[in-house]
Amino acid sequence: MSTPASAAVHPDVRKNPRDARRASLGSYLGATLEFYDFVIYSTASAIVFPAVFFSGIDPALGIVLSYVTLAAGYVARPVGAVVFGHFGDRLGRRQMLVVTMIIMGAASIGIGLIPGSAAIGGFAAVLLVTLRVVQGFAVGGEWAGASLMSIEHAQTARRGFAGAVVQSGGPSGAVLATLTFSLVSLMPQEMLLSWGWRIPFLASAVLVIVAILVRLGVKESPEFAATEATEGTPRVPLFSTFSQNGISVLLVVLTALSPFFLQSLTATFGLQYAIGNGNEQAPALWMLTISNALTIFATLFFAALSDRFGRVRLMVIGFVVSGVLVWVAFGLLAQPNLAAVLLAFIILQPIGNAMITGPLAAYMADLFPVRNRFTGVGVSYQLAATIAAGFAPLVATGLIGAAGGATYLLTSLVSVLALIGIVAVLASRRIRVE
């Protein structure tokens, strides 16, 4: 792996530990909200939205259409990454993070207020898709800005851990989301479909307010400030990213396909698959919640290891583990046994995926220079998320159908994506950031 560009270009950048902690906290809260929104939407798309927004049609078709709305948000992400990346590389990271937080929160709350199709017909689904697209647009700029604020405030020897603080917002948000949905799922089904499902979406307002207040007190990234003072900013960051760092974009996308696909697969299709094989909905959600809680600590642990032993080495191990053990995990999910379901979720998340996602943010940042890093990281990340995570439930449903209900095609795809990730990570060692 090449020397991080920020360290090579600006070795004298002064960084305040207090500012670094505040930046990490603000970024963590933003990532927590992002993944909270993602998981509550994903969970609702599997168990609530087919009945609320697609009533009156075949249940199987309702599930597919619900997953289509999930994918719609991902399609908007790369657009958001381009727009927010442009201004993030020209005006700074801090301002963009406040804007993305406001938009994300407003969209999530809006989803919780949409009347069902029984009240306003097909217009309900139109509103759902529209707000999902707005949410995806904001998320397109959120993750890159949040991770860079944390990483660029951190000392070089702690960049992996700093990036993982943001990454740990993923399982943290998932814990909050699955915990909330586990509680509302205890309601009678009629009450849940009527208004109970709205509670998790409306509750995100609390997290939005806290995150905005913290972010308003965070100083601009010292690495961005130093680069702006000495080099200026690119006129069109997107052009310079693809003309100067196109290989980095490709490698990041290929690296992220496997963890993103597996992450989305677990939260949506994996949960539905376990329920469909005889496990009750509420207890299955609790098993996923426990796994997400363990993933928080696993993500930080593996990131700290990557700071000491190298990101490439640890990520290769993670790809091998996830690519092999996914076969075991889906065998366990097919059992009407909650202990087996919990073990499957642990295999898929804290054991395999955390080895990859823990070092991932710093790995991405190291492949782009400061001057177009927001755009490079954001576009790469969101392209991979759109391709892999956005369509994971639809792809999984199609592969299971093609295999007559068996999972071998799905697990084979996960193994192939893991192999692609290994090749991409090893190839990244030849990249030299200028």
C-alpha cells in the first residue's frame, strides 16, 4: 500500500486531538443515522411495505416492488456523491455534512408520515419512491464526508481506527433500527401495519438534531485546509478524479462489492429467509440485533489491527473467511432454530465482513489525493453500494428462484465477489497517489 497522500504531501499539518475526537463523534452519529435509516427501510420493505404500499396485488409481487423502492434510493446515491463531492472538494467537508444530515433526516421523517395505499392509492408508492430517492441523494455525500472528516483529523498511525469509528456507525445504526423494529413488531399485526411501523422513522428526528449540533462545532479538516492553501482546489473534481485516479476508482469499487452485497443481503434477504424457514419474526430480529452489536466492536478491533499489521493483509483474510463461511451461514439460516440463526448472522457480520469493513474507509482514503478525495471516495463507494447493496435482495430472490429454492447460486456469487475483492486489494498495493 502506498503512503497516504495526506501524510506525504502535508507532513507538517498540525492536528488537535480534541478536534479529532469531536470530528469522529460527529461522523459517527451521521453514519449511525445513515445506517439506521437504511435498516429500518430495508426491514420495512421486507415485512411491512408490501402490505402498506402495495396492497391488493399478489404478495410475492408486492415484496419485489418493495425491494425496487429500496434499489431506487441506491440509484440516487452516485448522483449525490458527485454533487456533494464537487462542493466538498471545493468548499470543504464541514458544510456538506450539515446539509446532508438535514436532507437525510427530513426524508426519513417524511417516509414515516406517508399515508398508505388504502388511503391515497398508487400515489402512496410514488411518494415513497420520491422520498427514498431524496434520501439516497443525501446519503451519496454523507459517508464519504463523514469518513474523511474523521480520518483527516486523525494522526497517520490511527487513520484505520478513525475510519472505523465511522464504519462502526453502520452496526450501531443497525442495532438501533432492529431494536426499534423488534419492539414495534410485538404489536398486533393490524396495529403494526396501521401506524406502528411509522415509529422507527419518526424517531430518527432525535438523532438528526443531536448530530447537527455536534457537527456545527467541528472544525474543517486540517488536511483539506492545508491543501487548499498550497494547491488550491480543482475546478471540476469529478474530471480530475477519473483522469488522474481512475484506476483507484475501479479498485475501490471492486473491493467493496463483496462486503456491501453481503451487508445488504444479511439485513434484508437473510432475515426474510430465516423467517421463511420457520423462525418467528420478532425473535429473528433480536438475533440480528445481537449480531449487529457484536459487529460494532469487531469493526473497531479489526481496524486497530489494520493500523498495526496493514490493511491489505487483514482485508485479504476477511475476503477468504467471508467467501468460504457464507456457505455455512446460509445452511444455518435454513434451520428453524434461533441459535442457528444467531450463529449464521455472526458468521456473516462480525466474523467475516468486519475484517473488510473495519479497514475499508482508510483503505479508500489512501488511494486518493486530498484535492479530490471527497469525490473519489464518495463516487467509488456509492457506485459499489448501488451495484452490490442496492440490488442484493432482488438478485438473491432471483437466484433462489432459479435454483428451485436452493441457495447454492447465491452463495457461489458471494464467493466470486470475495475472490474479486482479493484481486483488487492486492492490486491496490501498486497505486502511488500523487
